[in-house]
Amino acid sequence: MKQLDQTAIIRETRAKEKVRFAHEHARTTLFRVIDARQELNNAEEKVNRTKQDVENATIEEAEAMSYLIQAYDQSDCILLNFAMLWLFANIITHTQYKALTSFPIFIEWSKPTV
């Protein structure tokens, strides 16, 4: 009988350890889920800020285009014509790097020949 009591106590102790381990595992998993949700919220916030930055850049680009069109209307300069072409190419193709590196060629072409 004493042997059965000791076996029951050992099984009960093991069961309690398993329950404690499962509880700790669930707690750790819950903290991971909370951290993952926070990271997701941070990522969504970053995406929203990026979208706002893109909208602001588009607005600034449109304003720059407006100013350039106004300057074009007021001037007959060849350099300004090439600047307009450069800006249109930049806006249409979204290849700012290529447009920026090709811009000095436009300046060279538009030098006055006297």
C-alpha cells in the first residue's frame, strides 16, 4: 500500500510539473503574440507614414511642376525647355537617378553659341 501511495505521489508531482511547464509555455507564447502584435502595429504605422511621405512628395512635385510651367510661360530660354523635358521625363519614368545624371548634358547642349 505504501508503494502505491509513493507511486501516486510521484505521478501527481509529475503531473503538476507538466501543468506548470504548460502554464509557463502558454505565458511565453502569449508574450510573443503581444510582441508580434506590437511589431505589426509599428509596421502599419511606418507604412502609413511612408504613404503620407509619398503623398507629400507628389504634392511638392506637382507644385514644382506648376512653378516650372509658370516660368516656361514667362521665358523663351532653351535651357528652360530642356529643364521642362528633364522634369517631364523624371515624373513620367520615375527614374530620378538617370534624369539627374543626364541633366548636365542638357545644360551643355543649351549653351549659347555667340
